[in-house]
Amino acid sequence: QVQLVESGGGLVQPGGSLRLSCAASGRIININAMDWYRQAPGKQRELVATINSGGSTNYADSVKGRFTISRDNAKNTVYLQMNNLEPEDTAVYYCNADIRIKVLEIRRYWGQGTQVTVSS
């Protein structure tokens, strides 16, 4: 059984910072891409940032220059450093990972989500 557990969400004022973490545990051989998504009330879930196993990253235009995704492969953990937060960043943030659980089997797993609220 594989689990993704997120942490680090909370309430922050506009212009503030938060760092989200997502740790994968269980029977893991290795992890390919790891992503952060978010879903605001009444909106569809959107991809925020992605990082592959080699460390290459991509970001949504709305967060470029403010958010940084990184990973620690030894800890099976992905991070999202969020700076200069705006009220529009308010959402539930989910991590997602493509995990090899058997030699010939890769599955996609989701975390439970962590709430980020940006408000004064």
C-alpha cells in the first residue's frame, strides 16, 4: 500500500509564504514525475507545478516566479515553496506522483489535500 501525505498548508496574509511537503511511503521501487495540483471552490483542479525524476520542472503561468517545486528522492518527498502569495492562490493543494510499485507496474497516487488560504 502506498500513501502520499501532505503537510504545510494554512492561513497566510497576501505577500506571505508557505512551504508544502508531500511524503510518499509504502512499497515503492522508485518515483517518476511528482506534481502539485490545486482546486479552488467552484473551479476545476489545475496543475500548478511538476518535477520529473531528473529534476526538470514546469509551472503554470499563474505561479511562475513565485512558486518553486523541488524533491528529495532519498526521502520520497516533493516540496512546493510558495512566495508572494495572492488571494487567488487560495485552494486545496494536492500532490500527485507516478510510482513504480512493481518492476513492470507504475500507478498514479494522490494525496488527501491541504488547504491554503490567503487572506488579510
